[in-house]
Amino acid sequence: MKRASLMMFLSVAALALLGGCTQQQIEKAFPQLAGIWQASTGNDLFGNSALGRLQFLELKGASGVSGTGEVYGIHSASNILACTSLVFAAISEDVLSISSDRLLFSGGVRLAGTKLFLYDKPNDTTLVITNEAGVSETFTKVSAVPSSAACETRQFQDSFTDIPLDLSSFSNIVSDGVSLQVFGRDGFVYPVNPTTGQLGLGQDLNSSFDEVITKQGTDFWAHCGCGNVKDVQRIQVGGASVDQIDTDTDLGQQIVAFAGVYDGTQLWLAGFSRDLGVTLVLQVNSDVEPDVLVSSFQFDRSIQALTFFSGQYWALVSGLGPTLVQLDMVSGKAVRTISLPDVGGFYQGVTALNGKLYLLVDESGAKFSIYSIVP
């Protein structure tokens, strides 16, 4: 069916909702859709690159024709999982509606609403779904979603909300081993009590490099947040510069370095490579001069922030929603994916302290929140 004809058909089919069928009639007449369905090819039914390759569709509901569900995808190059919830309903014997705040896109624009799909169920174990562009995916019914395809979730251990400070635009949250530290738009660094969430008195960084991405000892690694950010600088409170790395001339791998972590021996920088058009992660020996590039790998999602926790590397990455992944820095792939809940703000940073990961969320109105999890 041509796209224009399919879109017209779906629009007309939606009007069938006005036909006045009872719920019992619908349940009896329509094919039973509830179940766990494995995609055969992983086609992009939803127009959303953040989903990656579609793996499973889980539809749940006592009636079998409407209810809630989950969709599961994977980014094969990085091994990052993508998971989100949905609401579905069969509105005729061959038209299916799907609603989701995160999943649906049309023409590159996110739709916080509902889209209609054609579906066909030729037998009890096969389901075919077709979108408005004529893209189809054939699913086979299976007994369960394997654990390797499902995102992990975590409950917050601590929740400190509405802390009054206008955060700097790109800074991470870091720790000095006792307190958490955040960075204001005023160029100051502020301590935060990890037990109470109390904000302490700030100290002036006094540097144009005031977008802090990680900490090394008592020093901060930061960039200027001023466009083509190929340089990072190691600074002290008060403005003294200890070291500076030009990722182009010093390392030969120019990136817009927006994330980083010092693991005790090596500095890791992550950012977008304009030359390659992908995210690069660079391992740097920053304790020698000139600074030395040890290794690097490409990554297919943007990295918002990095931290080091009990021998593990964790990153905030772009996904269907806020996503935290554990990275294997040798293979350059994710080994765990944690889907974070929507909290009404932007997840900006992550750091480790006292056996927990602390997540920094920028709120509107010059306020921020901090949440902790045990990964």
C-alpha cells in the first residue's frame, strides 16, 4: 500500500472508534495481541534513532487487545540498551494505536501522543506491524524477554530537591571524598552535604575554564564552554592553571571535550569529533609533559558525563530517556544499562561517593536536585 493511501486508511480507521462497539465485542472480534514478541529484523517502526535496533515488543493487558507494554531496543555498535513503556489498543481488526512519551517520532519530531499502525496476525505466534511509511516488522511470539535485552532500573537512595543555585550549563558534579561539589553560573564551586543535601558556601574558580568535568586530586579539569571546546585545563580554586591539553595539537584527536573522568592514574576525555562525526573517548596520561594519548575508541551515543566507581566507569548518555551505562574501556562497549526515571529536569552529571552514584539534575527556576543510587 502506498504511503498516502496508508495514511488515509489509518485516519479513516481511527474514526471507527465512533462506531459504538462494546468492550466485550472488541475483545471477541479482534485478534489477541498480548504477549512478548521478538522482532525478526529490527526495522525502525517508530522513527526514533534513540531506540537503536528493535528487539522485543511486550504487550500486556487482561483483554488481550489493549493495555500497557514495553519496547526494547539495542545500539549494536555500543551495546547500549534502550527501553521504554507504551500504551496500546486495537481499534479495529487491523489497526493498532500506540502511545508513548519517549518512543514516537514523525519526520524527526518527537510526538508525545499516539500513532496508528496496521497490524496482521496470521497465526497465534506471528504478528506483523506496519507504520505510516509502509515499513513493516514481523514478530514471533516468545516466552520471555531475556535479561540481556532488558534495561535495569534502580530506586533512589537519597533525593535532595529544589536546592537554590543556578548551575553552570555544562559542568559535572564531582566529589572531594567528603562532600559533593557543584558549579554555579557565577563561576563558583559549592560543596553539598551528601547526607542532608545542604548547600555550603562557594569559592571562586576565577577562571574562564569554569565548566568542570572531573577532578584530579584537589584540582579540577574544565573547559570554557565557548564553542569549539578542543582544550581542557587543569585548574585550582582561585584560577591557577596547572596543565592544559589541546586535544588537537597534543593528542592528535580533536574533540569537543564535554565529559571526562580521572580514575587515579589516567584521564579519560569524551566528546564529539567533527572530523569523524562520532563521539570519541580518549585515554590520556596527563601526568607527563607533553600529555600522551594512550588509546581511543569511537562511541555511537553522545556522553553527557563520566565517573569512576569501585573500578567501574559509568556514563550518562543520550537515549530514549535519561540513561546510565557502565562502560568497558577496553572493548569500548556498554556492559550494563540503567534506565533512569523522569524527574522533571535534565540529568547533567554523575559522580561517586560512599558506595553510591550521585546524579545531578538541573531544574527550571535556578534550582537543582541530587539523587543517589546504588548501581
